[in-house]
Amino acid sequence: MRRVLLPVLLVGGVAIAFLMTLGFLFVSARPDPEEVEIVVPEKRDIVVKTVATGAIVPRVEVEIKSRVSGVVEQLLVEPGEEIASGDLIARIRVIPEAATLSSAESDVRAAKIALDNAQVDIDRAESLSQRNAISEAELQAAGTAFQLARQEHQGALDHLQIVREGTTRGSGLVSTDVVSTVSGMVLAVDVEVGDSVTETNTFNPGTTIAWVADMSDMIFEGQVDESEVGRIQEGMPLDITVGALRDRKIAGALEYISPKGVLVEGTVQFEIRAAIKPEQDLFIRAGSSANADIVLERKDGVLSVDESTLRFDGDRTYVQVEQPSGELEPRDVKVGISDGIYIEVLEGLKGDERLAAGGEVGPPSVRGGKSGGRRR
């Protein structure tokens, strides 16, 4: 009897253990129902905007350049100083080229010889005229030749002085003096005393001595992606945040959109400019990085829901409304503008419904300003 009972018990035990193992694996393999988050509609301000990155710069920024080549002998301004148009910025000491100086000196000697010869001619003509030995026309011709020779000699002297010193006697123009052409603040001085500079001419832009700008008239210069440029237009308001002044926002108005895009890192960007109105106690440094929020559309105090509550079936848009029994019932809604997180509800909800934010039916939780907490 024992020989029969023992194998039966052993086989039965193995079978029961096998079935229990299969049951455990089956239960473990079943996915847990996802938690359904419950959202309560609220009235919010929805603002649709795009962000442009750029910098705050002066509307007019002028380069002050030297009109002669030479060496900086004296600097009279420093960055941050306010100057007026015509104020002296620097003085340049001319270092003439040997060939140019030699040519100018040779021209002076040649002009002096011509002047001395004309002097002899006019003296002879006057002497002969007193004795009525020459006509009045010949005397006048000798006088004209003398005046021309004197002018050439003076021109050669002036040219020599310009070559040596960069200025002429009695002209009132001192080309070695670098003066500001506009009023404003000195933003930068690009040279030091002793630096060599080149003059501005037709073939050479010349050395920049300083930058001057009117800091009371600032603008925002930035770029907008091509996907957004079609939605903006001149006159739109901007909220500008300066990188160095994160706790302050500056109001602005869009005044320019470039008609041509530029390829930047694989995307087409369009330049924009906006006039800004900083507060009087706020000093913004030129070139400060900034971001501008361009308001495309805005609605205040509208009924809105989290975008995660929306479901789509073809052209149908609906939400799942929680019933008193705990079940979810679909309801069609009509929506308006969205800021990417919340979306306006035009029709279909009253504001006191509880909506499922997503997932399968399971232990719901509550999110929203009216209900608060979590429910399981």
C-alpha cells in the first residue's frame, strides 16, 4: 500500500507545484493598470508667443577713424565717457616716408628757383616800363608769371608741411587731430598710445580709433526662424529679457523684419529689429544678449484644460469626463488657441467637470487648482 501511495503523493505534489508556478507567472506577467490622472478645467490667461534671440545694441554706432597715417601720440578719452560732436579724441604724430619727404623737399626747391626767376623778370619789366621800353601787356604778363610762381612756391611749402606734420599753416584744419563726428558715449577705444595707424582713403578703410554711440536710443536685434516669420508683423509688442538683468523685462515694438533669410546652422533665420523703451534708471550695456518674446495671440481669463486631456478620432476632438460612478464618458469639445501646455475650450465644457488626462482606467488621481490632492 505504501509503495502505491508514495508515488501518487509525489506526482500530485509536483503537479500542484507546477500549477501554482504557472498561476504565479501568469499573474506576474499581467501589466498593472495605469493610473488615470484627473484634471479640472480652469480659467487661465493663454499667450501664444515665439522667442527671438539676439542682443541690445545702439541704433547708431559710429567708427571714428584717422585721416592721416602715423603713430598715436595722445589719447584723450576712455570708454564710458560722454562726448559731444567735435570733441578731440586723439592726436596722431605723422611719420613721413623718406621718398615722399624727399620729393616734397625737391618740389619746394624747384618752386623757389622758379619764383626767384620770376622775381628777376618782373623787376626787369618794371624797370623797362618806367622808360617806356616795353608795352603794358608785356609788363602784365611778367606780373602774372610772378604771381603764379609765388603760388606754386607756397603750395610746395604747404605740401611739405603736410608731409612732415599733417597740417598746413593758417588753414585751421589739423588732420592729425582725431575728433568725434557724433555726440554720445565712447563704447571702445581700439588703439593705445604708440600704435601705428593708417589713414582712411579710397582704397583703405583706415584704422578705427574709437566707437561712439548714442546710448539713449537702443534697439533689439535678433533672429526669428522661418517657421515663425509668417506669423509676425511690424508693430507687434515684445517682452525683452536681457541676460544680465533677468529680473527685469523691457517693453518693445517690432519695427523691421528682413525680407531675406540667412542660412544659420542648417536653418533659415530672418533678422528683426525692435525699438525698446528702457526705464530711466536702467542702464543697458551695448551688445548685451537678450531674448524677445513676441506675442502672437493672447486671451485672458478663458476656460482651458491641459492638452493631455484631448483625444482625437479623425476630425473629432473629445475628452473623457468622469461620471459619479467613476466611469469615463467621452464628450466632444471645440478648442481655440494653445500655448503648448494649456488649450482654450470654446464649447463642450462648463468648468466643473473632471477630465481624464490619459492612460487606461485604473486608480484615478486629481490635478488642478480646484480639487487638489490625489484620490485612489
